[in-house]
Amino acid sequence: MADDLTGKATHVGGKIKEGIGEILGDRQLEREGRLDQMEGRAEQDQARAEQEVLEAAQRKAAAQAAKRV
């Protein structure tokens, strides 16, 4: 299960790594930073999607329960 906070941390860490690589002229470090940022965004997207699925299931259950009343 993805974690939004972990995704944010990975993304921010990637931005820092990319910036350091840019300052040092280290293209490999810059590339790694950009990849970390993409990984972080993907984890955030996954966490948000999982939350949406849970909320949709709750709404569905509530609607079905309301029908039975």
C-alpha cells in the first residue's frame, strides 16, 4: 500500500538530489534526482487512488444500506 507522505519525501529528496547534481555538474546525480521525483509522484498518485477506491466503496455501502431502510 502506497503512502502519500513517503511519496512526498521521495519527491522532495529527488529535487534536492537533482539540485546538488546541478551545482556539482554531476549529470548522473541530476538524473537520479529526476527519477526519484517521478517515483515519489507515482507513489503519491497510487496512495491517492487507493484512498479514492476506499471512499468509493464506503459511498457504495452507504447507498446500499440506505436502500434497505
